[in-house]
Amino acid sequence: MGGFLLGGPIAGLAAERNHKTEKTYDLPTGEARTGAAIYQKMCADCHGDKGQGVKDEYDEPLHGNRPLQSLVKRIARTMPDDNVGACVGDDASKVAAYIYESFYSPKAQARLNPPEFDLSRLTISQYRTSVADLVGRFRPGFDRALGPQHGLKAHYSGLQLEKPADPAATADAKPADSKPLTKKEDKKRPRVQFDRVDSQVDFHFAAASPDPEKMEPEEFSVRWEGSIIAEETGTYEFIVKSENGVRLAVNDMKNLLVDAWVSSGPDVREEKRTVFLLGGRAYPISLEFFKFKDKTASIELLWKTPHGVVEKIPQQFLSPERLRETMIVKTTFPADDRSVGYERGTGVSKEWDAATTDAAIEVAEHVDAHLDELTTTKSSDPNRVDRLKQFARKFAEIAFRRPLSDEDYRHFIGHQFEVAKTPEIAVKRAVLYTLKSPRFLYPEIPKAGKPDGYDIAERLALSLWDSLPDIPLLRAAAEGKLQTHDQIVAQANRMMADPRTKAKMHGFFHYWLELERAEGIQKDPKSFPEFDAQVLADLRTSLFLFLDQVVWSDKSDYRELLQANYLLLNERLAKLYDKSVSGEGFQRVEFDPNRRSGVVTHPYLLAAFASSKQTSPIHRGVFLTRTIVGMTLKPPPMAVAFEDAKFDSHLTMREKITELTKNTNCMGCHGTINPLGFSLENYDAIGRWRTQDNHKPVNAVTDFSTDEGDKIHLTGARDLVKFAAETPSGHRAFIHLLFQYAVKQEVNVYGPDELENLRQAFTSSGFNIRKLLSDIAVTAAMRGMPEPEAKVAQESKPSTAPKPL
Amino acid sequence: MSTLNRRQFLRQLGVSSAALPFLAGLPSLMGASTPQRRQRVIIMFSPNGTLPNEFWPEAADELVLKPIMEPLNPFKDRTLVINGICNKIRGDGDNHMRGMSCLLTANELLPGNIRGGGGTPAGWASSISIDQEIKNFLQGQKDMRTRFGSLEFGVAVPDRADPWTRMSYAGANQPVAPIDNPYQMFGKMYGRMKDRDDLASVLDDVREDLTRVSAKLSARDKALLDQHVTIVRNLEQDLKHSDKDAKMAHPMPELDPSVELVNDNTPQISRMQIDLLVNSLANDMTRIATLQYMRSVGQAQMRWLGISEGHHSLSHEPDTNQDSYAKLKKINTWFAGELAYLAKRLAETPEPAGEGSMLDHTLIVWTNELGKGNTHALDNIPCVMIGGAPGFKMGRSVKLEKTPHNRLWLTVAHAMGHTKLDTFGKADLCAGGPLSLA
């Protein structure tokens, strides 16, 4: 114990000494008692001589985002962990400073391991979106915006009602079992036809016709056409219910999804088929229906979206305009690497290569089957071969995101036309080569020198759309108009308005709010009998509608995401959450600001961060700590399961958790996690407001210490959110997540100051999310631009420009 | 390559281990010490009836073939012609619909919404067809199970599902669609092997591209691409060696990749389908197959025979129209020629794991929806058997007394070992049970 009796102020230290163990450290005295020396003696055994960690002692390397003061306090309070109190006061300050500067701080880490740009291949969703847009390029208008009208175009066709028999002539009326009319005879009868737009397909004609005054009820047909709008990527189930003949085609108009033209009997049949669709797009749909002498007639068109329940397709997802088919790759790929949290395309495997082969064959066959349409030629055209060659070249250029040199064209594509048996086979092979080529699969191949316009174009298209550059981008690159900061910003802003950006942001919401937890949650039916799959689907819709509304509003204010005191509810949800809404659809419902505050108190999230019966303050607390407040948390050294049965049955959840985590080692992190989690205890396992937990009043009042050492008093969600919405670390967390998700690289690759630059710009823009996304895309696009141009870009920013790599 | 490596290799190519066409038939794998006797059945369909005077031979113990069946002469000692089989199914639907959709089910159609040229509207068949019935029986026997159980081949079948385009039914309301695209059928049988040539022609370029690109990268990035190059090289090698196993009895057929699936190429497509059919039987992928030419009321314009009128229209001309009569004769002779090609391919292929040729162990049944086109007759439906099966004495022609075709199918089922089948289709038409044709 000789060591710490000497040296600087050590008042009260004797009292903090851990009396359980006596341990000698043999520390030097005076000037030799440096931070480094203290570290070597007291810390290195568990943390490694360079903070890298020691197997079986403390595996995690010592680095993080805590400021220095926080480190000092943490060490004094909890370290060394087998002799707490042995390193305090001046010792703690010195060793903390040493640790901080040598390897803990982000700056130190950046110095020791400068982050590199990771070469990656396309992720699964990037692959699919790129192929859809690539083939779509040969179907002009495939991605045009739909008009505002909703519903499907309907064409009704039947026979004119025969004039009613003259009552005087009933005696001569035809006998009841006269021979049925032949097709020829039928053809001679006058027809009745009319068109209209039906908001939904849900008709029960019984024994009548669609127009009982004019149209014969025995036989008639209807055809509905238009497009369906798919918001989410995933598997959609389409259901047609009818006792008559029906045929349904969705997206692929050549191969029917449902062919139930032949009806065999009077019972209503239900035909169900699934199809995988990419979100954020619309697809052509055609539904044909006919009745011939069936007793009754009816038809319903329903669907089940990836996270929805079976419902008649709502009007707002139908359009009477018919778009062209989108090529959606059906091949399944092995899952992308998610070891760092977001999906990246690092690493190749045999399975992945096999999948790219299958997918390439799928696309080659699609092109082959639609060759005339995609190349706008016929096999009898005299210049057919030239047109096919042009197609093959253009296909490769769009896929490779830049023009193909004549030499490369001749070698890889022209060559196929010379050796293949027919030009059609040459096209197929050209498509196969293109989609297996690294120039398609690895979108950003590092190269020396300044990025050119095409590099910038492909980076913008990837960050904002997860896809290939579109025509305006490629044109700008070709004309040299994609070089200056202003030009690049202008393109980014144009691209922001595209539905593909909205689709990418949906993916971001999923990632940011950890919505995977909400997949298939089941709540205890006794405690929450009304919480069924329909409610879950509605809550998800409510959340996404809210997120979309805020992000795509003028202000696009991040703070509103956290602080909004309203929820978008429909009738069903309103009832469950103690409000009332009348009429169709989701409406804005205001709440007491102390009871609802943005995403943090949205019932979908609260239900996701909860078990089937009870709340989970730890899960909620961890989410709030990391994602909303933006503090670092290491994983727990030991995973401890929460077992309700182990606790006194009279305790509230707060009391149980407090009991479970009271150990000093736990409190290192739980000192932060718990207060945040408890502040949401007024919301039960399905996010409803409650004031009682286990027959005791809920206590959501807590004190929470920030990294800087400030104590914040929280009386509930509103206080927490007020703090989080204004704190720079919270903004940093949001920016960091959005950056990683959009660009799929570490932000430090773009310079050690980049995150701070973005944060300052975020603040000055009024926390505008769209502007942030644009800044991120522009930063990623301009990687490697030489300083002078980058400096021009930074004129508006107060801090230094990101250093080029 | 040893047989085990082949299994691995096929799995790697994405062809599942169930898809071992080359191996499945080899006795060494089955563990059987004696060769197994395999019996097969192929039902071939052609539409619009026939010309009875040009078709039916005299009932005799020695077969003298009439003009339409002339192409079958090389096989006449293995041919059995049965006159007097009648489709006695009435009820909903017109004669064509019942001729087609009750042909293999021998049972009535369900009431429905599809209107024919006359009669009441009808739906699908109301029970299982004989090919599917026999398939289920065989798949239930451990030693007779095959990968597919049955394969339904088509030639020039229109792309719609109605009672005129379907003759196979897995059960009531469950039509089974034939595959008339040889490339699609090839893909079904051989998986990704169908793309072998296309892939082989591009993988070299892909590897070159990868090498070029990786040359300019940092060491860390290069490692990723090098891994990729290795994987591609392995795929190339696997594809190259896929056909070289000497143990393979029946190699994957070579399909001409450039045949456009249009009407005028029908003869070529027919031969491609027959080759695939023989290949599937040789590799024991199935023991039951159907081969459907066109559909009931087929209107094919057989320009390859110099005929531009639709088949169905011709079939409705009176017998006195000599021009149509001659054309119908040509058409039906062409169908007989395709049957002859099928028989020839089976005859020249040795029976794997057995004795004699495959034809010795296969019963081909050529039939039709109608007896005669212009009368829509459902009596005396063409029935020509070629090959060999237990219980059939070949090389002759017999005339039966207006026999319901239920009994014909019972006989075929019994020949395939399904001897517990007492009735098939409409039960009261099965009086007398299987026919005695031995």
C-alpha cells in the first residue's frame, strides 16, 4: 500500500479503499509516477499493454467516445475492478489522460488505425434495385410518376337485356328447358359495354348483372387494369375470391399469377399466390373476370403486404394508369454481412457467386424472352443485328456506370457476335458477362487520381438510391458538369425527390429504430386481448406515415421526430390508445405533451422493446442510450437473463431491474441505462399510458448523468426527449447511423473531422434531415477530390475541409 | 471423377442431391444384386380424331397396317391395335371437351362456366387421370420410386388452361400443365446444366476482367478479388468436366439453343421433346410420361406438310371433300411418324440395368380425343399400343364390342403392377374389369 500514500491530494482516499483485498502495485513516486507507469502496473494485466485487451481478462479493446473527464470519474469509481478505490484522485487523472491520448480517443484510434475505404460488392438490395433500373432503362416510362387518381380502370362488357316478354304472349313463351344458345348465336346479340374507375374490386352481383337495367345477367365479363403501389420490399400475397372465372397478372403480364378461368361449381374459391416486389415502386396489374351461367357472381381482390394482414387492396394503393413491367430478380442470395450493424457487401463466397450466376441467367432469359420489346426490333428487321449489338453495348455501359471503350466493347461483347450461333444467343451471353463482371458487381473500384464525373455519379446513385445512375446523372458526367461542389449538390437535390430516395429512407428507419424487434411480436392474449396482428400492422403503418410526413415536410426537422406530441391513428388504434377517430384512414391525434413525444413513445417501438407481458426498461434504456442520446455502451461482460420468477412478486418492474443491476460492475453502464429506461415506465408492454405497475404507482422520475458530468432530472419521456433533441451527442449518433446506412463506409474514412462538420451543418440548417442526407451524399461523392475544390465546397462551413485520402 | 465427387459437384452447382439423373438408375447404387425389371408407360395424344378407313387395320393375328400407320411398319410385330374402345362419358361439356378432359380420367366433368360448341358449360375433370393414378402408385413403392414420378411433355400447346388444353389431372379440379418448351423441360431435368455452354463462353472473360481490375488494387482489396477469381475458376472447371464421367450411361442431351419456339419449327421441337422424353426414361427420372400434341380442337397449320388450313377446320369437312381428306391423311400420318421416331429411339437404346432394349419394357399408347372429327364421334377412339408390357400380346389387331375406355386404363394400370385397382373413373362403366389382351 506504499504507493498511494505519497503524491498529491488524496483526501478521503483511505475511506474508499477496498478492504476486501490488499494488493501491492509497486508504483514509482514523484515525477516517475506518470500515467504510463500507473497504467503498466495497475491496468495492463487486464487491458493489455496497448489497451488491446487480454483474453479471458477483458477482451474488449479500450476505445470509445467518452470525454476525458468521464473517463477519470469512471476509473476512480470502478477501477481496478478487483480493487476499487486503488486508483483515485491524481492517479486517476494521470492514467486517464495517458489512456485517452494513447489509444482511447477517436483521434488516437484514427492515428493508430487510419480507416480505409472498404472495397465492397453490391449488397443484395443494391443488386436487385440496380437490375430493376438497368432493364427498366429499356422500357421508357417505366418509373414515371403516377397521377393522383386512385382505383383501377374497369371495362364492363355484356349482352343487352332482351325485351321483357309481352304479358299477353306468356302462353307462347319458350319452354324452360330450351336449348342453350350457341356461341355463334350469342355473337349476333347486341352488346352492352361501359368503362369507369372502380375504387376497389369488391363486388357481389348475386344473380344480377353489373347494370341490371341494361345488361343480361347470365353472362358478362369485366376487366380491371392499372397499377398497384408497393411501399415495402418483400413478399406480397395476392388473393382473388370468386365463384366465377378469374385471371390475375401482376407485374409479369405474360405469365398469369392466378389462372382460375375455369370454375367448377357454385362455391366461392379463394386463389392465393405470392410475388416478391421491390418497395417504393408501382407495378402493372390486370384482373379479368367472367360469368357464364353460374348461379351467382362475385369478386374480391385482396392482398397481404409483407407486414400487413389480409385486406381488400385499399384504394390508395391502386392507380388506373398502367405502368410497364419491372424486372425483379427472384434468385435468393446468401445474407449480407451485418457484423458491424448495417448490411455491407464485404466478402464473397461460393454461395454468393452461385447466386450471382443464377441471377445473371435469370436476367439473360428475361432479356431473351422480351428481346423484341427491349430492343425495339423485330426478327425480320434488316438492321436487326446492328440494333442487337447496340443494345448489348448500352446494357453494359449502363451496368458498368460509364461508357465502354471501343476496345473493351470489341473484346467482350463484339466478340460474342462473331462466335455465337445466332445474334440472339450473343445478346444472352453479353448480358451474362455484364452481370458477372466485377465492373458491375463492385460499384466503386478504387483507383488512383481524382474521381471523374462518372465516379461522382455512381456514388450519388448508390448513397441516395442504392442503384445505378440515371440518364440526367450520366449526361451531366459526360458533359463535364459533375465536378464542382455546387453542381454535385444540385444533382443530389434533384435525386432527393425521386421515390427511390424515399424507399432508401424506409430502409434507414428500419435500421435506426431497430424495427427487426417488431417482427412478429406476440403479446400475452390475457393481458392484451385486443393486440392482434391487425393492430401490429396498423401501428407499423402509423409509425411509417409519421416518419415519412416529418422527413418529407418542408422543415424535415429531426427534433420533430423526437418531440411531436401527436400520433397518426385510425379508428382501431384510437380505441386501443384511448382516443377517438371517426372516418377512414389515419388521422393526426393530439396528446398531452407529457404523454406522447415522437418516436420514443410511439407504441410500435414501445411494444417492440418489451416482452409479451411486461415492459423491458433495459432494452428501452439501451436503445435510448445508444441511439437517441448517443452515448457509447459496450456489450455486457456477462449476459444475464431476466427471470421474473426470481423476484419478489410484489415488486414493480423498476424495482426488479434496480435489484438485478445493483452490483458495482453492472452499474458502470446501468447507471446510465436504467434511468433512461425507467423514464418510460409509464408505457406498458403495448405502449399504453399507465400509472400503476403491479398495483403500485409507476415511478418514472429519475436522475441521469451525462458524459460531461451534468445531472439531468427526468420526470418522464418529455424531459428525456427535450434533452436528447438538443444534445450534440444525440445528433452525432443520428448522423453517424445515417451516414453508415447510406454510404456503407465508416465516416472516419472521409476524414477525422467529417462527423463534426456534418453535425455543425446539421445544427445550422435547423436539423434538416434531407439537407443532412444531401450533405452525406455529397461528402461521399467528393471523396478524393483535391483540396482546392474541396475548400471551395467548405466555404459555407466554419470548420476545416475533410482531408483527401 | 468418382460417383461421390459427382454428387458433391452437382450439389455445388445448385442441382440438389435429389437430382442425380446419371446415378439413379445404376444398379450398384441401388444395392440390388439382380437387375430390376422396369416397366414404363407413355401416353401420346393427337387431336381431332382420325380417318377410320385409312386407319383401322382388319382385325387379324397378323398386322397389316393401313396408310396412316405406314410409318409404324418397322415395329408392327410389337404393335397392338385395339378397335372398339369408346369414351362413354356424358354429362356436362361438349364432345371435344369430354374427349380431352375425360380421356384419361374416364369420368364426368364438373359443372362450370366454360362453354363448348354445344351442350352445357363445364368445369374441370372430377377425378384423377390414369397417368397420375399410376404415378401415385409407383411413388408409393420404394423400389419403383423416381425423381419426378411423371413428366408431362407437350408440343405446340397453347398457353392457356382450359378443358381443351389439359388431359392430365392430379385430382378433381387439379389440371396438370404439360411443358411444351424443350428448354424449360431441359431446365427442369438438368437444372443449371442447361446454361453450361453459355456460361463456359463468358466465364473466361469474367476471370480476365477480375484479374485486370484486381491488378490495380491495394493488397487488402486484392485479397477479396483473388478469392472471387478462385471461385469463378472452380465453376469453370466443374462445368468443363461435368460430362466426362465414363460411368454415365446416358449423358445429358445436347439441345440446339437456337430453335425459335414458333409453329413452323414444330417438327424440330417435336423431335427435341421426344429425345428429352427418352432421356428422362433412360435415366429413370420417371416411368410415366404423357406426350400431348397441340390440344383438343387444335387448329395447327401444318405448313411443314404444305398445309395452310387449320387442322380442326379440315377435320370438319365432309368425307367427300377429297382435298381435305388427303390433307387429314397427311396430318395423321405425320403424327404416326412422330410415334415411329419415339419407338425407334426406345428400340435403339439398351435397357439400362436390364436386358433387351428400352422399347421391350415400355408401353406406348397412342390415342385421340375423338373417333372421327366431322361427326365428333366418341366411339372407336384410336388406340395403338407399341412396345411391351405384361399382359399384352403384340403384333396383331383386335376388335372389341363397344368397350368403355375405363377398362382400357384398368388394363394399363394392372400391367404397371397396380393390380389392386378394381375400378377407374366412373365405376359403373368398369364392369368386366381389365381387358384380356394377352
